[in-house]
Amino acid sequence: MSIFSKIKSAIFGEKGPLGSGHFGTPKADAPAPAPAPQTTAAQPAPTPTPAAPTPQAAPAASAQAVDVEAVLSGIASKKGSDLNWRTSIVDLMKLLDLDSSLDNRKELATELGYTGAKDGSAEMNMWLIKAVMRELAKNGGTVPANLKD
């Protein structure tokens, strides 16, 4: 699994507050709709109508936007953490219990298309946190503009 996939999973799914892992419990599913009323044999069958294009189904509940800042703030609060995940890729990875080593950050930089020197510099790390936030936004996360620009 890619480093970004691990970050995304920790925030959106499996281990995150929307999944069943250690950061929270799954959100309760919406109650099942009431069954449609049964028709009696005495009622005539409806007249078929010409087929019309069917509208696209609404996205599944898991595809709803996730407030990334609220999720991460919640995780930090539960852990009693004062990590600066908003501006530090290392702190974000630590908050999510991911390996924040230079090798993993280099791999993440490669995944996300960083073209500068992959030397762990402040420039690379600042680019990474912004790129991660942009990618989270592209993948269904709601991220404040100041975190992705």
C-alpha cells in the first residue's frame, strides 16, 4: 500500500473515524427504508412506460466529503497531542501512527510527483504537507484553503 493510501485510509476509512479501527467506530448506517406497500391481486398492474435514461445514483455514504481538519483535530484531541500536523508532514504522519522516516517521506514525495531534491529539506516537507492536503481534497476530503495552498 502506498504511503498516501495509508494516510488516506487513516483519515477516511479503515483506521479512521469512518472505519472500524483504533481511531473511532464506524458511523451508523442510515435505517433501512420502510418496505413498499404490497399490492393486492385486485389492482391492475401499472402500464409500462417507455424506457427513459435513469439518473446516476447518488454517491454512497462512504463517498461523502470528510472534514479532514475536524478528523485530524479530533484524533489529536483524543491522543492529547500537540503535534503541528497542519504545517508538518512529519507531525501529520506521527499523528496517524505512520512511519515518518526520511525514506517514507521520499517515497511519498515520489508518489505525489515532487521534482526537487528528496533530501528531507524544509522545502520538501512543506511541499509534501500541501500536496497531501490537496490530494485528500481530490479524494473526498474537505480541506480549508490555507491547508492546501
